[in-house]
Amino acid sequence: MRTIRLAPLFLCPLLLSGCWFFDFGGGSAADGTAPTITNPALAPGTLRFTGGQVTLRADVSDAGGVAAVAAGITKPDGSQETVALANTAGSTYGAVWTAPGNAAADGRGQQYAVRFRARDAAGNEATSDPLTLTVQAATTPPEGAPEF
């Protein structure tokens, strides 16, 4: 007759549930959820023709941790600029960006599209809807206006 030996009873729960040195594919699933971006804002939303500083901010959260937050700025000529945002308090990220002046001679304001992007520790990414920044055109006094 053959004898079959079983593992001691105190090891059975470890073998069945998995423990720190065994990986049976159980446990938590990989993070597939992108960060959440709320309250994206820029202030001011309109600048005089001289341009100036714009405060960019957004609240970003993720259960697995936020790795990076940035604002992607699309300029009037279609070129792109990326501004890294720093964690300022709690889940709020912010930065200050300087918009250039509007030197266009066509009399129209220049518009910039600003999208906030966030990446979590697992590499998932989220992008906000665009916000618009306008740098006004330099205004020319109407003909016949008095000169000072």
C-alpha cells in the first residue's frame, strides 16, 4: 500500500490563497482606469493685445496615484507647447504661462486652445475638453478721432 503525504495543515491556506512568494494570477487586477480631470480653468480667459500671464489649473485624481499633469497649448499658427503643472494643494495642479502679444496686423484676436492632460502611475491617460484663451487685437483709433 502506498502512502500519500499531504502538506501540513498550516500551509494549506497559504497554498490555496497564494502568498507573497507564490503568484497564482489572483489578487488585484491591473489599473485600467484613467485619471479624472475636473474643474479645468485658465484665468484670465482674455488678454489685451500685449499678452501676459495666464494661470492654468485643474483638479486631478486617481486611485493609483497621479504621475504627471500638463497643459497642451495649441497656438494660433497650429504649433504646440506643453506646460508641466505642479501639485499645489491636495488634488489641485497649476502653473503660470505667459501668452505672447498679438502683433497681427489683421485686427483679429488670436485664439489658443488649452487641453489638460494627466497620466497615472500605471500609464493611463486622460485629456480634458479644450478651453479657449483669446489675446485681443491691437485696436486702431477710428478715422477722424482726435489726436492728443
